Amino acid sequence: MKTKKNNRREIILDTAARLFLERGYSATSTRHIAESAGCTEAAIYYHFKDGKRELLRIVAKRRMSSLMVALDSSRGASSLTDFITRFGNELAEGREERAKILRWVSAELPLFSEEEIALHQQLYLFFHQQVAAEVERFIVDKNEVERLSWLLICAMLGYADVFINLGMEARLNYVPQDLIRVLTKALSSNGL
């Protein structure tokens, strides 16, 4: 019986995540989620006491975990250049899916409540801390670590926003590895 409840919970979560991407968070109701998941709204509130808001929190955390996987695969790099290359290549692997998520968050952001915006900010601040912890292995200056960590996040995730969401990747024949090469060359020529 426990497995069936866990499966229902996962089905609801997967359905909510899909509908948030397809329709947007604001345009998705618990009724929509229940209908698509094949359950009642009561079942949603049974598994997720705070309803749609709790679903958003969990979905956002799961999405962030894909970024953490890319970071985890980059740990153990032997140099800053090696770290940037590994991190960039890992992020490039799921770039189309991440681009959809970034597009969704960007479109929904003006509609989010302060609490929902704060949730996303906290997730990105946590991700930044994790990236900074890796960069700090190669750079002593704390201010430079902060700056470079944000630069890497913005450049790598911004790639998805500009080149994938706008369909420029194929038109300009500019792949993530080009960005990685530019970043590593610029950093190594500056003595980082």
C-alpha cells in the first residue's frame, strides 16, 4: 500500500512539473493537475498539504538538482580550466531541457508571489555557494571567487537562454564548447 501512495505522489509531482512547463504555474490549477494525474484534488492535498505552492517548491528543487548533478560531475578537477571545461560540458548535456525551464521561470517570474520569488533566489544562491566552493580551490581572493562563480553561472545558463531559446545555436553554429573555450582562454590569459 505504501508503494501505491508513493507512486501517486510521484505521478502528481511529474504531472505538476509538466503542466507548469506547458501552461505556466499561474495558469495551472490543482484541478488541472488532478485531472491530468488521474486523481482527485483531495489526493493532491493529502500528499502536498500546501497544494500548488508546495508542488512548486518541490518541482523547483528537483530542477535545481539537475544543475547540482552537473556540478558534482565537475568536482575533483585539477585546475580552474579543467573545472570550467567539465562543468560546461556537463551543463551542455541537458541544455535543451534546462533552456525550457529557464524560459518557464523567466516568463513566470513577474507572476510569482514574493515567497515564490524568494524560493528561486534561495535555490540559485545555494547553487552559487556550491560553485564558489569549487572555484575557491583554485583562487584565493574571496571577491574574485564570488565574481567568477556568478560569471560562470550567468554565462553558462545565459547560453541556454540566448542560443537555445532563441534558436540561435543552429543558425550561428555556436555550440557550448565554443563558450567553454572562450571562458577558459580568457581566464587563463588573465592568470586565473
